[in-house]
Amino acid sequence: MHGDDLLGSPEISKDLCARWSRLHSYFLTIPIATWLEQSHLWLELTGPPIPTKNRRQWRGYIGDEDSREVDQLDSYQCPTNTLLERLSRTQQQLFTLETDFDKQLAASKSDAIKQLAYGLSHEINNPLANISARAQQLQRDEPDPTRSASLQRISDQVYRAHEMIADLMFYANPPSKEQQDTDLGMIAEETVSKYQDEASRRSIEINIKIKPDQLLTDSGEPPTFPQNNQPAQQLFAVVDPGMIREAIGALIRNAIEAISDEGKIQISIHRTESSLIIEVADSGPGLSEQARKNAFDPYFSGREAGRGLGLGLCRVSRIAELHGGTAEVIGSIVGCIARITLPR
């Protein structure tokens, strides 16, 4: 028995043994062919009720040959838990196969993205650079404000396409981390300032909430400060500051695009006993469960309720992985919460 089996084992009481005995006697009185359909009675003795939908699928987990073999036995030749053991083994095999398949699929995706990114960088960046240079040249000599604005939009879209390719390149072949003791509060403030003008134009309010590490005096007690002389909101962590800045920036940009006009963005950074949590919450339209699940997948392109998922989010996921952490999108009453969890 494994350790987790022992932890999950029910307490063997006299009452439980008595119920097992009665159930065993009952199964000796019914045809073996019906054992599988009623095997949920054994599981429900020590666990929650088994959904009917799951019970209907059990017959398919046992092959036809196994089923015929069991049907040919009488009640005294076949132990009561034979079908449960086979069912458990089959489910474990299916879980193992699914896990291995997911790992192989993720590896194949990564290889495909790497090849695609390298191809795009050479084949598309050059014409994009020519388009951008030509648009900027025409804009300098264009007296008509309307035409000048159109040329500026061309340059902006070229830069956006270049950023998408850069995100793919980063995901496929990221640089090495350069970790150092970093003030995450300062990183958040610097990143917000970069997007403040755009947020203000769209009437979007951005707030930062940092829960600093608690300071202690020599006696081990929290220090006291005068009301107007509070310590700075600082939280230090050993990370790559450039990467964390890019991750927070990508989440802010995604939140601004989701809200579009008039809303709020809340950036929160704090520690738990085992993790460092960076969250960016927005008041946008939110995402479906499927979109949240695939938000950081570069192959998934979801645009629902006015909300798009850009390739920048795959960079966020990659940065979290490089730091030994995870990235996820969580549903909220209003909008979404994008969370980066890093080991403390």
C-alpha cells in the first residue's frame, strides 16, 4: 500500500465490518452479471454517492473477454471485489495513458512552436520592417492629418505583429534567467506607469495593493510608526526583474483590452506560507471556463464577449514556468483574475 492509500483509508470499525459482511452475503445471492452494475454499493459504504452517469460507463472499462470470463463463474469461484479491482486497475491505466499523452502533446506543441517562430521571424519580420519604414517615411511628408493618422495606424499594427512574433520566439526559446533580489512593489509601479496614459484615455483606473513582508524589531515585535511616517510598501523576492516586469505588463495590457472603456484594474502582490502570488484583476466581461483553461496556450485563440486572448499571455506562462511557478486565469464575480504563483 502506498502512503496516500493509507491516508485515504477509512477507519475500520465494527459497524463497517458488519455492513461489509451483509453486503458480501447479498452479492452471493445475485447473478454475477449484475455485480458490476451494483458495485457502487461497496464504494458508497465509505465514500460519497457515485453519480449514475459514471456507473453507466463502468461496463465499458472491462473488456468483452473479461466480462464473459466473470459471467461464467459462480458466486463462490469469484471474489466479491474482483470487478472492483479490475475497474480500479483499468481506470488507473487510463489515467496513466492520458497523462503520458498530455506530456507528449505538450512537447510536440513546444517543438512545433519553435519551428514556427523561427520561420516567422525570418520570413515575416523583414517585410514588416519594410512596411513600417515606408509608412513612417510617408507620414513625415503627409500634410493631411487624416492620412497621417492612417499611416500611424499602419505603423502601430506592424509593431503589434512584430510583438506577436517576439512572444512566440520567447515561448519557444526563452533566454536564461538573471535572478536578483527585486522589489516587486517598485516593479509593479514602474510597469503601471508605462500603461497609465492609455488607461487614463480609456477611463480605466489602475490600483496597486502590496502586502509587504512584516518588519520585526529586535524583540521580535512589529515596529510602530507615527501616522504620517509609515514604511514603504516593499516586497522583495529573488526573481528576474525584467521577466517579471514583462509578465505584469502583459497582464495589464490584456486587462485594458478586455475592459476597453471605463473600468478598474487591481494589481495585488503578497506572500503565503509557501508561495509568492501576483494577481491582476479586471472588471472586463470575463471568460468562459474553456477560455480560462486555455488562456495561456499559444495555439488557443479565443475571442468572446469582446475579450481577446493575445499571444502575450503565453509569454506570461513561460516566465512563470522558468521561475518554477504557474500561471492561471480564475473566474470572478466581475471580470477575471490572472494569477502568477511562484515558489517562495
